[in-house]
Amino acid sequence: MKSIKSLFLLSALSAVVLVSCSKSSDDDGTTDKCALKNMKLTASIVNAATCSSNGSVVLHAKGSSGFTYQLGSSAFQADSTFSQLAAGTYTCTIKDAEGCSKSETFIVGENPFKGSLFTAVSSLIDTKCNQACHTSGSGGAPKGIFASDCGVVSRKSLIVEKSVNSSMGSLTNSEKTKITDWIAAGGTINN
């Protein structure tokens, strides 16, 4: 019986030694704790309207816990939502509680929808505005301040000042109403 107890004790000690010898350790720097993780980063994306910064990215992280989130080179934050984004390519990074990180690139697209109010104002500019302020130069290069849809949106105050509040452009009351309706709706391409 004594030899069975000795054999059992010797087996138990061997198992402890084998387990402790085969277990990797972060303390001695031999194991990369992050390499053993299978973190995943995905995103829900809302495209931005043309000439606007109203897109968004909501990051979704899996494979660990205690995540913080980063867009580009901004500071890490607890909130996974990034808003007021223009169309473009963004590098997003997640970092878990142990400092392990993963990055992915996401694209916020551009919503090309043009609203009827914007289309009416753009048409007015094309027909009523001095040709030098909105036509294209040779080879299609922009020449004037209204050469692009974004040029119209970015100069909406000028349009109101010169076309609605003054007699420049000699617009009818109906045409002026088209401009003020567009401005009242938000003055974007989507209105």
C-alpha cells in the first residue's frame, strides 16, 4: 500500500511539473499574449451626403473585452460611434483591456442623391447666373465659383445675398422662393 501511495504522489508531482513546464508565461517575455487572441473588428457605416460631413461609422469588436475605439490618429475613446464624417477612407483601431489592438480600414461612401429643391436652385444658377461664375473652362476644368454642386452649397449665403436680398440676377418672386425654400430646408444637395 505504501508503494501505491508513493507512486500516486510521484505521479501527481510529475503532472504538476509537466503542466508548469509546458505552460507559457508572459512574465519572461516568451509569449505574445496578443498573438493568441482572435479579435475581430467590423463596422456599420452610414454614407455622407455629397459636400457634407454627415456620415458615420459604428465599430463592433469581438474576441476580447474592455475595448476602446480609435478613428485615425485621434485619442482612444469608450464610445464606438464616430460621426460627422465626410466621404473617405478611415483607419479604425480597437484596443482591449490588456492593450492588444487590431486595425481595419473602412470606407464612408458618398450618397449621390440630389433633392428637388437643390436641383431647382442649381437649374436657376445654370440659366440665370453670369456664365463666368458657373461654366467649365477648357477640357472640363472648373472655371467659376458654381462649377460644382459643392460650390453651390458652399456659397448658399452668397446666393441669398446677391439673388434674393438684392436685385442682382433679376429673379422673379417665384425663383427667389425656390432659393429661400432650399435654404429653409437646410441648403444641402439632398434638400
